[in-house]
Amino acid sequence: MKTFTLNQTKQWLKTSRHPLAKIIFTQLKKLLYFELPAPKFVLSVFYSLYLLLRTLLSTLMRILCWTPLLKGRLQNVGSNLNLYGGLPYISGPLHISLGDNCRVSGQSTFSGRSCAQTTPVLVVGNNVDIGWMTTIAVGSRVEIGSNVRIAGRALLAGYPGHPVDPLARAQGLPEKDNQAGDIILEQDVWLATGVSVMAGVRIGHGCIVAAGSVVTHDLPPLVLAGGIPARVIRAINLPETADLEDK
């Protein structure tokens, strides 16, 4: 006797012209899309309750769990740390210092190069935003100045994690020292969504890097930069600077 697997049965129901197959297939589709009737007012109330409970739970987790655990991992931390959305993933040897009034997404990653000669160091200034799904990979040192804004899905790649030589890579060997480097973001820098900053790069104060850009070399202060690789698009004229130029 021939037996049908689940996948064969599904294909039979979808393709067969047998009346029984069509009836079963139709009823299964109705079951798949079945919804409980509910007035919009009732749904709005339940949704508001859901948001309230989610906010309360998240606040309690932040106060009682996430923030204390993160502070226990940091070397230095300032006042008014706003950790939201969970606990960042931290891997490898890494000394982390955060300044005052920093906002850090719990959906972010901090890693230190395991084969570095000295313990890698991440220094974050005051009033800094580190956005959702941002990864900061510290080869030896990463400095983030005060008032820096790092949007979601940014990458600060202080080391690549793998060597260039394919044979060494296949053997699981670490990258060479010359592949790692410091990254410096001076104060007031703004990295838009999805920006990648490579090892050995310094970005000048007040610089804005457009979304999706890859920064492979130093950028001067007070410029808008973008592209792959990122290049200077134009200078940023601050209001007080523009007033002086008009005079």
C-alpha cells in the first residue's frame, strides 16, 4: 500500500482535480484565514493594554536587570545611562567607558579583538547615542567624542576578524596586526543609518556621514560626506559661520 508523506499530501491537495481534494483544500484555506470577530473599540483597548504592559515590563527589566548588569561589565560609567531594548552583546576582552547622559540600544554589539597585544579600549564621551543593531568592533582603541549620534545598523570595524590569506582563514587563524587600527569619532559627529567606518579612520568634529556610506579614510571637520568609499560632498556652514560670511 502506497503511503503519502505530508509534503506529498499537500501537493495532492493543491494540484489534484478530485472533488474531495478540492473540498478539503477549500476548507483548509478557510481555516487558515479564520479570524475572531472583534469591534475596533475592543481591539484598541486591548492594544493599549498590551502597550502599557510591554512598557512597564521593559521599564522594570531596564531598572532591575539590564542597566545593573551592563554597569557591572563597564570599567567606568557616568550618570543618567539610558539603556533601552535589552542588554548589548559584549564579546572578547574589552575595556568600556561611558560618559554622562548616554543612550545605548540593547540591540547593539561591542567586541574586542582577542589577539590584541593589550586589552582593547572603547571610550565614549557625554551625550552620545548608539543606535539599534550597531556593532563596534575594537581592534585596539575606539574613541567616540561627546554629542556624537550613531544611527541604526552602523558598523565601526576596528578589526576584520579574519586574515586575508585564504589558507589561514580556513584554519581559523586570526587577522594580522596590520589589519586592525584605531577609530576616532570627534565630537558632534553624526553617522546616519547603515554607515560603516573602517580601521584607522578619524572623522573630524561636526562631520555628517550619509546613510549607507563606507568610510575608508579620514574625513575633515564640518563636512557632509557620503558614498562608497565616502568622499566629501560639501562643507557644512554653521549659522554663526554663515552670518560672518554675509558680513
